[in-house]
Amino acid sequence: MRRHGAGRGRSFGGHNKTLLLKKEHLLKSTPKFAALACLITATFLWGSSFIALKLAFRSFDPMFVIFARMFIASLIFLIFIKKFIEAPWRRVDIPAVLFMAFCEPCLYFIFEAKAIQNTTASQAGMICAMLPLMVAVAAAALLGERLTIRTAAGFLLAIAGAALLSIGAEVSEHAPNPLLGNFYEFMAMLCATGYVITLKRLSARYSPLVMTGIQAFAGALFFFPFLLLPGSTLPVNPPIDDTLAVLYLGSFVTVGAYGLYNVGVSMVPAAQATAFINLIPVFTLILGWLILGESFAAIQYLASALVLLGVILSQRGAASKTAEPLPAAELH
């Protein structure tokens, strides 16, 4: 009886130990799952922004859509106005801050609005996937950062894919001039690259929250005069879907995705967080097909694969736990 009782005691003890180990494993895994959920949701929101812009442009003037997006985001960022006031501002940084804001959102969204009017959301999303590569090349040229052979090869491969994507594009209801639209999107990425390079210097002193808020405030001020130009009109009774698209862009995309991405970055190695950027064009492609009925020609699927392969190739060579992820503000 004693041996039986002792065996039962050892059995209960082993069972409790197993439960404790499972609980410990669950506690360790929970932050990782939460980080993955945040990063996937953030990239989904950024990928969906191209579709939301297409929907909003059906009823609203493009410049109004961009202004409303920035204005809505500015209202939300007013919650954190104390952090903006208490930021360690320096007069010497003002030119860099102004140049950063001029690159994005000002010039960036002018080109992006033109792009969305001329090409499909899916093609614009694929061009957007080249941003990490363009930043790496610009950082090597302007900041003296090391550019590996793998990164250079990936950049050339992605450029070839983007060119093939545009050449193989067909005129359609969603893309009246895809070649021009893709060129505009590429110009938007050049502006975003200027934004990132400037932000790299400013981020050592100012928080991502402050920089993203500055982006929203500057965008609202910059795009407001466009509403006063001749020919800029507002529909009397816009469809509810298109109105919700504008609200979605200002709140969920500009602010929500920013918050989720930064939470995710704080919980996983930077290289892993950066890799999730590759999901943006994938989500754009899927949502463009589901919501807008967009589709690619056969050669464009090959072109898209070249773009993604170029991005992945460059990142595999640079993946490390100390790699710096792209700031949330410039992803879209």
C-alpha cells in the first residue's frame, strides 16, 4: 500500500511538473504569437491601403482623400500632444524635419495619388515592395553603409521585375495607363527613400510616435490648399463605402498599423520584423482580386515573383538580430 501510495505521489508530482513546464512554455510563446499577430495585421492594413484609395477615389477628389486621411490621423495624434511638446527639439534639426515631411507625405502622396489613378492597386503594391532595397542602395550611396553583393543583385532583380510588370501591363478599367501609373509609384518610392534616409538621422533623437505625428500634421497642412483650387469639388451624397474607405485610411492604416507594427518590433528581433514587409504586396494582390476584381496577365505573375525574389534575396544576406527595421511611418 505504501509503495502504491508513493508511486501515486510520484505520479502526481510528475504530472504537476509537466503542467508547470507547459505553462512556462505557453507564457514564453504568448509574446511571440502576439508579436506575429501585430506584424501580420499591420502589413495587412498597409496592403489594404491601395484598395481603400481606389475605392475612395471613385467618389472623392484625390487631394481631398489625402487631406482627410492626414487630418483624421492628426486628430488622433492630438491625444499624444504632450509628447510632441516635450520632445527634445533642436533648431538645427528643423531643416531635416521639413525635408523629411516634404518627401513624405507631401510629394509621396502626390505621386501615389497619380499612380492609383492610372494603374491597378496590385501593381502599385508590387512597386512598393521595392522600398527596402531602394533604401539600402541609397544608404550605401549617401550614408556610406555597406552594400553587399547579395543586396545589389536583389535590387537589380527587383528592378527587372518592376520593368517587366509595367511592360506586361494591359489597359483596363482599373488601369487606364499602367505604365505611367507604375512610373508614378516608383517616383513615390524615391520620395519615401528620401524620407527614410533623413529619418535615420533624426530617429536617434526623436521617437517614432513624434515623427509619425509630424508626418500627419504636415500632410494635413500641405494638402489643405489643394481643396481651394478650381475644379476641386466634393460629392453631395457620396456612397457610404467610399466614405468609410477615407475614414479607414486615416484611422486604421495611418495610425492603427503604425501602433501594431511598433508593438511587434518591440517583441521580436528586428530582422524578423523587417521580413514581414514582404507580405504587403501579397495582401494587396489578394485584396485587389477579391474586392476590385483585379487580375494580372501571365507575364506579370512572373514579374511579381522576380520583385519578391529580389527583396527576399537581399534580406537573407542581411538578416541578423541587430538589423534595423524600417520605421513604421514610411511603410505606407
